[in-house]
Amino acid sequence: MKYAVDENGFYGKFGGAYIPEMLYPNVEELRQNYLKIMQEPAFQEELQLLLKDYVGRPTPLYYAKRLSEKHNTNIYLKREDLNHTGAHKINNTVGQVLMAKRLGKHRIIAETGAGQHGVATATVCALMGLECIVYMGEVDIERQAPNVARMKMLGATVVPAISGSRTLKDATNEAIRDWINNPEDTYYIIGSVVGPHPYPDMVTRFQAVISEEMKWQLKEKTGRENPDFVVACVGGGSNAAGAFYHYLDTPEVKLVAVEAAGMGVDSGESAATSVLGKEGIIHGSRTLLMQTEDGQVTEPYSISAGLDYPGVGPLHAHLFDSKRAIFENITDEEALQAVLELTRLEGIIPALESAHALAALDRIGAKPDDVVVVNLSGRGDKDLSTYLDRFQLNG
Amino acid sequence: MDNRIKKLFAQKPQGLLSVYFTAGYPSLEDTVPIILELEKNGVDLIEVGMPFSDPLADGPTIQQSSGIALKNGMTIPKLFEQLQEIRKHTQIPLVLMGYLNPVMQYGVERFCQKAREVGIDGIILPDLPLADYVREYKAIFEQNNLSKIFLITPQTPEQRIREIDSHTNGFVYMVSSASTTGSTNGQAVVNTDYFDRVGKMTLKNPGIIGFGIHNRDTFAQACNHAKGAIIGSAFIKALGQEGTVAENIQNFIQSIRN
């Protein structure tokens, strides 16, 4: 595969494992074992059974008729919002918790932005009877309160990250520091396609089930495996990586990655890394990164906690650099309009993150006969208080 | 090859005290005064921290000093400007310590050349992996007569310690226990098995113990198992006390050594 990670953990010039020596034994143990473990028949059997009966896969591929009419093309929604816990994140946490068990670890840590990854991690830890600690930015704890409540209900300890902009980046810093301090018994379940190699590749592989299903579902519904477009939002980029994966080497499928523009890319309040970032190192990976001239990481902004991250996974940096994917960005306002549109046309309330992908539908130049798949990565329950507020539906 | 770190270990093989501070903290222009004052008080080696917005390997104290230093306006160009004439005033070995990204943006080669020009002896970049260093940067460091110092931990396998030892010169930075900097879990120097295991490996480089060394006791214990020890967070806390920089340094070093 042209876009697969190479033996040193790089996608083109992006990736690698830029970690302090304290993390080396853990990351190296994972690097040496992850593919072997993932290929074990017993591992696959356990994973597939959980994906089917516990997560609820396959998720439907839904032809959104009224949305299609509105945008004058054929739109299919990949319903990751219908997974147990309400987003694609659990595809990865189910896989990684099984990995942690194979490696003999019994204390699980995770970072979370919107809280979906935190909930998905707390969920599989409850399922497996493992201790779970989730780091979450103080700002995000406030704006995603329902997910904090769910994590607590599931028995996880939620630790606020109080440094920096107190969002996803800072939660990730704290999770990495925890791992440094607990090198023997702890496994770090990273929630996105970020971090040192092998995480970006491993998380991509666990999320690749999304495009694997898309292929046969599309074939059933349209007679062809390949859509004209796959559209997905990108913070770190795990749902996009999963939705793109089986189409990466099929150039006729246009891949659209949608970033959060926040208040606008030129406003100083944005998270559109492909526009504002340049090559650098964040969280152990060489990738595109929003930073100052002096190499200090810039604090990002988006209304969507899940997209509020100053980098992208190294695979996406490579897809951008090689022009394999088209990068769009969507403002807070545009995303909110897309929320309302999908809710009122299709009766589906999307997550703020996923709404960024929906809002890009008019940008991609889809023709009336084209087939467009939008990865509806999560549902909007966690964002209801923001929605009620913004749409003035309170009281 | 006139490298001050090598000379130091040759002249004074035991009980070395190395002190880390964040450049730009507490005030932007404190860098040179702190270096000179540390030397005056008998410190043997100084690690000048280059602040980074996201210091992954650091605990709260250095996170905070880094944040303040950045707010004060510290940058790599600014630091080199401050150090431009340092060798007119002191010959104490100086090591720059920081994270890879700011150095990458400055340009690794340019950084090494400038470091040599102002008289730096060694560089510590904890998130620059050994393999990448050997592949891309080792020649540049050596051309500029800079020791590239690497960290090892209680979890580092023997084979890797030997590999690190073979690619470096100066000293091996022995992280006392699995932790971020400034950890006060009290285990700092009880890990004698690990220190003695490394000691028996008879590496070509001397070892210095760092992370968690914070007072007279922990310093003395560390010196029993290695050539010396590094104090960072505890010193930064001392710098944040009331009083002048000179007073705080004098009191702190006396509390460690005299």
C-alpha cells in the first residue's frame, strides 16, 4: 500500500516516535507486538465478536434522501453515531483494551477532548474489570458535562488537565506524563491517530472497519464499491483515517478531510492545522502543527472539543502533503447550521465534530449523479446544551 | 578536543553537583547572573533549560517556570544573545537542555553552530530518539564539539544502555526512577540496584543521577552511586523564593553541600 506506514513508523516524512527515554520500553514493546497480536486468530475472534454483539456493528449506511435533495447529489451517512456509546471511538478502545490485556497491563489511562473517547475507554474498562483514569481539559469538562457524568458512572476517574488552553492537547500531555510515572503496569489507550509510532497505525487499523463496511454496503446499495467522495472531520483524525483507509490506494475516490476553522482561519481562534500549521513535533510524532516561529505550540480553538487540537495525525499530514486528500475547513457557525439542517431534514442530531463534515457538502463540487459518503462519526447528545443555547430553544 | 565536560570529569571524578534552571525564569535577563552565581557557589556543571510550551517529561515546577519564561519573552535566539559573551566570564561546563521542536524550527545545524560559537559543551534533547540522532544529527554535533547527552532509566535494557553509551560522550544522564522531573515520591535514590547495575557495566561515559534529587540527603546518596547528581525542580523552587537571585542561590547550594 502506497500510504501505509513504513518500517520506521513514517508516512512520507511524517510520523516516527519522538519520545523521551522514559517511554521507550513501553512504546517499543507495543511496536514489536501490535501487528503480531492483531493477527492472532484468537484476538480477531474476540474483537469481531465484541464489535458485532457489544458495539453493534456493522453500523448502517443510510441513504439520506432529503439531505441528498437539498444538496443535489446522493448522500450516504455512515452511521457511526449508532455505535454503543455514540461514536466511532469505541472501535478503537475495544481493540486496544484487548491489546492491553494481551500485554498484561491492568491500569488503563486515556486522554479525551469531547469525552467520547473517554466514555468509550471507561466503557471497555468496566467491561474488562480494569482500572481507568481519563485526563480531560478543564474547559472540556465544562462544555461536555454529560460525558463526564457517563465516565464517572462507569467507574472511571476523570482528572482535569489545568495547563495550557485546558483542552485536548493538555489532556494528552497529562496522560503522557502519567505513563512516564507508571511504566510497569499501565497501558495508554490513545484515542486518535496521533502519538508515537505505532499508535497512528494501530488506531487506523482498528478504525479501518468503517471503510471496510462501507465498501460492501455501497456495493449492495449502489452496485459499486467506490463512492466519488468520502467526507470526514479531522481533529487528530481517527474517524477520517478509518473512513479513508480502504480507499487510500483508489485515487478515483476523492477523500475530503474537514478541519475546524473556529471563528475563521484568520481570526487567531482556529484549529485548521493544514492551513495554519507547519512541520513540527507534537505528542511524539513529526506532523503538521500549529506553532509560533520559535516552535512553541499555539493554543487552538474550536467550538467542537473533539476538533480543538493544534496538530493532525501523521497519516493526514502525509495525505495533505501528497495532495491525496482535499482539506476543507468549517467555522463554528457553519457547523451549527449543519447540525440544524441534518436534525430537521433527517431526524438525526449529529455531534458538533461530525457536523463539520456535513457542512462541507456544498464545497466539494459533487455532481447530481455522484455518490458521497459522509462519516457521521458521533451523535449530538453530548452537545445538546450548546445546541439549545445557540438555537435559542431554552425555556 | 577541548571539551569542558570531559575536563571536569578528569579533574574531579566524584561528588559533582550539576544544577538545572529554566532560562528566562524568574526574569528574562537572569540567565547570565544565575550562571555566574552558581559557579561562585561551587557548582560543577550547569544545565540551561530552553523553555517549551509542552514539556512532556517535566512535572509541575518546570512546567510553570517554562510558562513564565516564555511569557517573559525567552526564545532560542534571545538565549544565544544572552550567552554571547559568557566565555569571557566563566569556564564552567554548560549544557543546553530542551525539547526538539523549538530546536528544529531554529534549525538543528544552525543551532549546533551557534552553540559552539558561544561556548556550549553539551546538549540534552530528551525527545530526540537515539536512532534519529545517529542517522541525521550525530555528525553535526561532533563537528561542533558538542556532547549529546542521553537519558537512561531503570527500565532501559542493558543492550540499549551500551548502545547509548557508544554514541555519546560527556556523561550518561541516569533518571533515578520512572517519573517526570521534580517528582517527590521519595524513591529518588533508593533505586540502588539499578545504579549499581549500571555502575558494574563499566561504561565509557561517567554517570550522573537526576530527577527527584532535592536536598542534602538525596544528593549525598546519589553521589554514593554515581559521579554526581543533577538538581532541577528543587532549585527552581528556591529561585522562586523571596530574596535576590544571589541570596537564593547561596542559601540553596549551602543547604545541599555544606
